[in-house]
Amino acid sequence: MNQVVLQKNAQEIAKMKEYYDSNLTGKTPQGGVFTAKTNHCTITAYRSGKVLFQGAGCQEEARRWGAPGVKQNSNSTAARKTKAVEKRPGAGLPANISSLSVIGSDEVGTGDFFGPITVCAAYVKKEEIPLLHELGVQDSKNLNDEKISAIAKQIIKIIPYSLLVLPNEKYNSMQKTGMSQGKMKALLHNQAILHLLKKIAPEKPEAILIDQFAKEEIYYGYLKGQKNIQRENVCFSTKAEGIHTAVAAASIIARYAFVQHFEKLSVQAGFKIPKGAGAQVDAACARLIKEKGKEVLPAYVKLHFANTDKAFNILRRK
């Protein structure tokens, strides 16, 4: 999506709000002053002074207020070039990775008994990093579901991403064949990254950062035999959400999708399904078996978790 970002003072933003009075939506994002929609552009102003113009008419609309250069997906020769990345000795990460245009990849749901694994790869260009910070993008573990939903709904309109959801039926089927959860995650990350690279082509990221769940050699060992494996410019790091905004954005989008699926499971079950893998999920699983029958479990839970046996033990004691 084409977009322009301007920096304005409070007085200028007040004038802009007055100008767009008849176009105000009444819905303002976190940290926002106003959001307005014209026929070909959406204008969002933030308390920090940033004003975002999005849509086909963003250039023309922004020029009303003295726009600088347009930030957009570009097919120019310069955009096709991938900047050479220098890696810190022994670190495996580019020294300046936090300021590069990066694809970040993260997953959620792997430790939850109920719900699917969701993996997201997101592309954040260097010039978009300040805007995403303005929107509140950070490690999803620090945000509640309400904030995750609010932020995700904004950033999915701004950055390209690829989201994959592994339904529990498929997860359980793959696990029964002997496939480890680690291999499932590696397959999902690789696929999400490849999908996103196709989506943004011919543009290329300056680096690809995966939130590390296995050593690099083990990750590629999981992918052995796959027809297409992304290796170029791929880096791994634990706590990657704090290293680059792209991983934090991917984490938020993945969590948003995960929460949505959880809500659907709760509707189907007829009661609120808890997250995690503690005693509360044992009780919820026992209730699910009692009310729906054990045959529904593959669609709700990761069957090989110890919680399954614990749920049946609860029913036996009753």
C-alpha cells in the first residue's frame, strides 16, 4: 500500500483535523489524534506529530500539507538490490540489523494445549520502523489480547505479511507419524518466509530474522528434503522481538490470529477455553469430553500433551 508520513506540530495537526472535519471516522487508534477518510486516502494523525497518509491518493493528499518523499513499495532498480550485510564475528547477526529492512518470523501457540500453532512472517522496511513503534508494536508477550487486536488491525493494513495456521487435526496427524513439534515449526517458518518473499518481489529484505527455537544446524536439519529452503540472509536469535520490529510485528499478527481461533473454539465448545497448559486446561478438557465426547478432542487440543491424560483422570475421579 502506498503511504506518506509527515512530521507536524500540534498546531498544524489541529488545522488538519479542522480541514478534514467532515471526513472524520470517529475511530482513533492508540496514540492517535484523529483518523479521516477521503475517497482515495486515509489520514491518521498521532500525538507524536506523525501524520500517515495511506491509499492510492496519498501523494496528492499529502502535498496539501507539504509532503516530502513518498514511502511505497517500489519496483525501482534500487529497491531490487539487496544491501550487503556485514555480520558481527561470532554473533551471526548484522551489526546494524535493528535499522535494516527485515523480514521477521515468529510463532505462537506451541505451548498451549488448546488452539493451533500460528506462524507469521512480516516485512518491515527501515522507514516504517518509527511508525510501527508509534502504533505500539512490541513483544506480544507484553500486551494483553485487547491491545494485540487493536495494534494488529492497524499494522496488517500497512506491512506485507504471510500467516500460517496449523489446525489441531493436522497437528495431531503429523505428530502421530513421528514428526516433532520442532520440525513442524521449521516447516511453517520456511513456508511463511517463502510466501512473503514472493509477495514483496522483486524487492528483497536486507535480512531475514527468525525468533530462534532451535540451533541453526538443527533448523536446517528439520528442512532436509524440502524442495525450497530459504537460506540467503537468514539469521537466528532468541528474544528476536527486541532486536527488530519486524519480529515483534510478526508476533503480534500471529497472536491476533491465535486469539481469534481461540474465540471460535470457545463458541464451538459452549464455554470459554483457557490458554496455556496448566490445571485450568485439564479441567476444561474434562468438561469438553463430558459434554461433547472424546471424539472431538483432535479438533481442540494437542493430544500428546500430558493434559489429555490428566483430563481423563479428573473424569475417573468423579
